[in-house]
Amino acid sequence: MLDRLGPPPVAGPLTACQRARRTPHGVSLAGGWAPGTPLEVAVAPMPGEPGEPWRGRTEVGPAGGPRLPITLTDGVWSIDVGGHRATFVLAPDRGLPLPPGWGLFAPVHAIHDVQSPVHGDLGALARLADHVHAAGGAFTATLPLLPRFLAPTTVAGRPVAYDPSPYAPVSRAFWDELLVAAHHATAMPAPTRFVEPDRVWREAWPGLVAEAAVHRAETEAWLAADPEHAAYAAFRGGDDPAAVRAFAWAQHHADARMNALGRERGLLLDLPLGTHALGFDVRRHPQRFIEGLGVGAPPDSLFRGGQDWGFPPMDLEAAALDGFALMRRCLAHHMAPATILRVDHVAWLHRVYCIPEGASATDGVYRRHPDWVRESLYGLLTLLGHRHQCAVVGEDLGTVPAEVREAMDEAGLARSWVLQLEMALPEPRPIHAALPTGALASLNTHDLPLFAAWWLAEDVGLFASLGLLDEASAAAAAERRVGERRLLLRQLGLPEQASPTAALEAALASMGTSRAGAVMVSLEDLWLERRPQNVPGTSSIERPNWRGRAARPTEVLRDLPRSPSLPGVLSPLP
């Protein structure tokens, strides 16, 4: 096992990367030289980064590294000190705060309206954002909008199954082609509460190919603009030139539309933890991933066998050699249009739970990053956040080491706070006392039951029916839920016989007047939907995960009264 984690970093005067610090006299780096030692130094911006090269003589500062007596632009730099080469990140100390107010969360696959009746697309997302803005909201949030394997295929001779999960993307640096293609699908879904992205993709594909042919000149220009563009389109389209152009056009069009939307409306985008093991990022940059390991989670009270999510961990120590170029591309891809970036499982900035290929998830170990990797990653988040005017919120829910939250606070990353999880604590505190200052507050997440289902403990019954809870555990969980509901009502000053609608409105009002930085509300909670979008611990084969279709079109949001503090609640479903 340990040999798969790679050798320990080689000691030297400079680590492969570090976060440099500004001083009154220039820029200071850490290193292994004696203070006062004279040095010949050359620095230059990494490809794509701003700034001008500099070469000159200097001396070692108190941190044991070069003291650069110059003013450098914030960015990622390379440095050569007498043949010792490394990179460093120069960034603002803290990230940006969340935009105050509220936002509405909705998966794009779930939304529909008169103009996009079959499946959500970029137009539907833009119109949803318009509705949220008109109602006084600050941002529209959604699941990852990254490309997926929407049809069975083969990669390097290995079969790849259809997977609708937005958390198993082909790449974290490109958009989901269905965002552009979906409007070509015109066959209305059967009267069901679910949508099938693979069916929509099959129907929309010929239209996307034809659309790309019309825009051939600008598609070819996009392909020629960046080797990564051409490589991605070839990976997706294979030997079929028309397919290559279709994927390229979808990316070019999606990028333009997303950035235009981001300039007009606030967006919260979601950066997943990893990328598909046979996806583009891993195949294109295999040296940036650790072969033979999978990322997952250790056993807990619900998943006693642990979890193996099937994608490889990034080799962040190796990635430092080019200044985390792939990570920078992924972050910039999201931050350019986003007002807020949600970093899923933010503890990965410190450590990752790794499972050897073929082993059980119970046999994994945490791979902890060196301090210089962690500090460099936080530097990248604050650097690119300021560059693109994008706040960062870390998903720090569940069991997270205290050092993670301390580092987040120091770097100005907003924390996540979820009402359901607070109510489940042994000693839950009132909302105003429990909410961390500046946090993103919500009733639930995409992995938790919607408010009405939580109120009725339907999630407990669902987990029991799936065998994830035995009879005794389910009975105990249902009893605890009754206590949680009563406690919430007392905290909100409501009588025990209060309706779920009244409790929902009061909870939103309490969060809206708290010290939270912003409040995020699920679209489907506005009408007390109970069907979950995802059931953790189940696959998309076992359950219709990531395919729930909203019971109401987004036009119903026109009925929301304008309020900058919190959204109104619509009439519940019958």
C-alpha cells in the first residue's frame, strides 16, 4: 500500500512549490539556506500568468529562502536559484466574502419551462437566474455543470458505462455538452417525475452535429486556440470529424454563454472532488494522478463498509512542478463565470482517503499533503478568487479535522452550515448561535432529504427499505427525528402543531437574519417537494439518482414577492 502513495518529497533548499509572502521590501520565500547568503535568482511568470521576468542578485531572508527586492504581480511564478528550480504562488492573504442575500439551488436537469420543456439547458438556467434576480436573490446555484459519459463507450479498450452523476465528470475543465444540445430534443417525457439524460442526449445529438456544421469556422478557430481544446474534442469525438466538431462547438458555445450569464447574474458553481478514472483529465494528464488508488471515505455509522468513489487521487506534489497548471485550469474554468465557487469535500486540501485498487474501502488510509502543498492550494484559491471576483465556500460538513476549519478561516473561505445536520447534533444550538460568521447556510444539501421529507422522516424509511438501516436503527432514527423536529419548533418559537410550511418559513427567516454570509434554498423546498435528487450509498442503477424532474416549471417563480433577505414559499404540492 505505502509504495503506491509515492516516495516522500526530496529535501532541498526549495520545496517544489510554496506560497510566497509580501514584505515591506519585496517578496520573501522559505528555503534551506543560511540567512544572508548571496544568491543569483531568476523569476518568471508561469505560462498564462501575468507579470514580467526578473533576474538579479539578492540574499537569503529570515525564512531561509530568497528575498526578492522587487514588486511582483499576484500570480504563479517559476524561480531558479543557482540551478534549484521551483514554483511559488503570490496571492492575497484572504478570499472574498460571500455576496450577502439569498440564492436558489436547482439541478439543471430538473428545471424546465415553456421554452425548454424537455430538459434543462443554458437558456433555462439563464431564465431561472432572471427569476431569482427579479425576486431579490443574489445568486443561482446548481450541481456541477461538467461533461459526463451520457452513452456507453470505450476508452483505451475498456468499456465505460453511462453515468448521469455530475460528480463523475469526464473533465473538470470543460462544460456538459447537454447544456447546449438539449434544446434539440423535442419529444416530451412521459408523465413521470424523472428525466433520462441519456435519452435526451441520443435525441439531441443529430441536431448538435448539424448546428456545429453551420458554425464550422468559429469551431475550427476554437480548436486552434488551445491544444487542450483540440485534445478534448478528439477524446470525445474519436475518429469522426463531424463528432469532433460537434463536441468542439458545444464547448465553444457553452463557454461563451456561461461567461455572458456570469457577467449578468450571480452564479454558484460546484467543483467536484475528482474526475472519472477513464475521463479526459486522467487520460490526458496521467502524470498528475496516482495510478492504482481510488478516492473514497472511511467507514461511518451509515456506510459501515466505507465508500469507494472510483476515481484516482491527484498527485499534488508532482503537480507543483508546473505550478498546478491543471488545477489552475479547472479553477479558472469555474471561477470565470461564477460569483461563488463551492469546493466539494474541502478537506482534500489537507488529506485524501485513498483505497488500493481491488481492496475494500475499509482498507484505505488517509494520504496527508505536505504543508507546502496545502498552503499553495489555499494560495491558488485566493489568487484566482480575486482575479475572477469569485468567493469560495468549502463543503466542510460531517467529520472534518479542526485544522481544516482553522485554515479556511485564515484564508477567508466561507464555511458551510446545514440546519438538518445541526439539529442532529447531540447538543444542537439555536440558529443564531450555531451559524459561523460569513457561512453559506442552507436547510439541506443535494445528499440530504428536502425539508418536507426530513419533517416526515421519510429518509429514515427510505434508508431502511434499502437495507442501509436495520429495524432497530431505523426506529431509533425515527424517534430522534421527532425530537429534532420538536426542538426546531421551540427554537423558532412555534407551537408543536405548526405546519411544515410555517416551520420552513420561520427557519428561512431565522437564517436570513443571522450572521450567515448568504442563505441557499432549494427550489423544490419552495413547494415542499419530498422526492430526493440523490440517495447516498446507492448507484444510479439502483435508484433514479440525478434524474429528478421538478414538479413545477420555473415560471412559477414569477409569483415570488421581491425580497432581498429571503425567498417566499409557494403553495405546497397537493
